[in-house]
Amino acid sequence: MKSGRRTLLALVVAAAVVGAAASCTVDGTGDGNSTVTADPVIYPLSLEYHGIDVVPDVPYGQDPLQQLDVCLPADSPPESTSTPTPTPTAPAAEEPDRVEVGSRPAVMMIHGGSWSHGDKATAAYRSVCQFLASEGFVTFNVDYRLAPTDPFPAGLDDVRRALDFVFRPTTLQTYDVDPDRVGVFGGSAGGNLAALLAVEDHESAAHADGFRIRAVVDLSGPTDLTARSTGPDGVAASFQRKQLLYLGCESYTSCPAAGRASPLYQVTQETAPFFIGHSTDEFIPLWESQRFATTLRDHGVPVTFVAVQGSAHSIAQLDRAMSRRVTAFLRDRLR
């Protein structure tokens, strides 16, 4: 553990040095690094959301966990508060490849919970959903199947299906969403799934040019689930067990799913721009997000990387300043 602490401290110092040398992205719109100090209050939880309607438990599949909530900006038309009429299991291929409907940007949110628990309707995630809606984004807050009952790739398959649902012409029309202005947001395990969606999004046939995701916000998402994460500077033994349960493996020595579930190894030049937030002393090692940011940049992908001093994990990083960085990034990329 001492060597791990020394490595982590070295990484923190490196992050600060790079942040000073690169373009400092306090507003969240640039391509660079910054190191900030967080306020302990989760800003979205401290607000009241007048005029923000939430359409709960919209099914995008047949499983009870294949549901999402929709948080609507205050200027939403009345019909947006109803559920789209097509059945959620209708194949996306039966509808047109691309329909020009809607005018508003949208974000699909994916909750955390070590891939084994968590809920879109918890106070924290509901408040983030409402916060994004209050900033003008139609926000789809997604549940998905969980390990160990449904190990990888069930969760990834579900969030991909949810994204397919977002891009259905009926959904775009009902919620007035512009299909060219859609981003994804995830924290912790949700950050991992959001990143995986983004690095594989170029394979989609559901959009004319193969791309659907235009921006990604990843807060504390694990990016390397291979044996590398079990080193002296890696995750704790308790989290290793959670990773293995999620991967459906007994050990890392024979676990082909580990690489497949690691967005670090799936990056392409077509990957959408990223905003990555990660605390300097949290239980997911800082190096995972640092290496991921470097790999993205090596492929020419714009990255805003914010290292947050302290141990705040995932959406706990969202104090007032960090929330503003995130919304500034989304506004810039989803213009």
C-alpha cells in the first residue's frame, strides 16, 4: 500500500504540473487539464426544480430494469409529458435510419453502483437529472440489469438499447430532441458504461454517418478492468471481487471479458469528445482516468480532464463549480 500511495501522490503532482502547463479548462469547454478543490456539497441536491417535469419508468425493453426516466426542461410542450406510443421491443431497424425532428439537446444518464446496485430514482441521480434538465437538456436517466444476476455484457447491452430508444423517431418527436445533439453522462460504473458506449458508437447503423454520441461526461469511471487494475496502485481487493462478479469471471488470469469491458482499449479516432472528472484520492485510481485521457488524445479526441482534490467519488464531485464545468462542456459540444 505504501508504494501505491507513493505512485498516487506522484500522479497527483503530475496532474497538477500538466494542468499548469496545458490550457486550464475552468469553464469545461477547452481541451486540457486542470486541478481543482471541491466544495463538499453536491450542488444539484441543494436546488429546487420548479417547472421540471419527470416522466418516470418509461420502458425501453421488457425486463423490469429496462426503464428510464425523462427529465424535461421547463419549456417542454405538454405532449412531452406522455410516453411515446411505439412498443419498446420494436426493432429500431423497422424505423427510418434518421429523422430530422426536434430542436433540443439531450443527455442520456447512467447511474453508478459497481455494476451491482444503484437506481435512477435515488435522490442524488434524480437531482442530477433535474439539474441537467434545468440547464436545457432533455435528460434520459437509465436503469439497467445488474451483476451478478446479469453479468457483462448485459449492462452494456441495456444502455445501448436505451440509446437506441432515445434515437427512435417517436422518442425524438415526443421529447423534441435533435438527433445531432445527444450526449451521454455517467458516474462510476455508469461512467465506465458511458465511455464504452462512446468508444463503440461509430459502429452504429442507426444514424446516417454512424455516429450518435456527440459528447461524453465520465466521472470516476473505471477504464481498465484487466489485471492491470489489481497492481499495487490499483483497486482494493473488495472492488476486485466486484469487478470479477461483473465480468462473470473467477479470476483475472482467464477473463477475456476484462479487455472488452475496458474502454481504455477500445478508443478510435471517431470517439466523441470527453469531459473526465476524477478525484485525486478516491478508490478508483487516478491513473485509470489519466491513462484514458492520454489514449483519447493520442487518437486525436478532444479531452477536458479535471482532477478534483480529495476523495469525492462520481457525482459527489458535482459541487457548484464542477456542475458548471460539466454543463459548459455539454453546451459547447451539443450546440
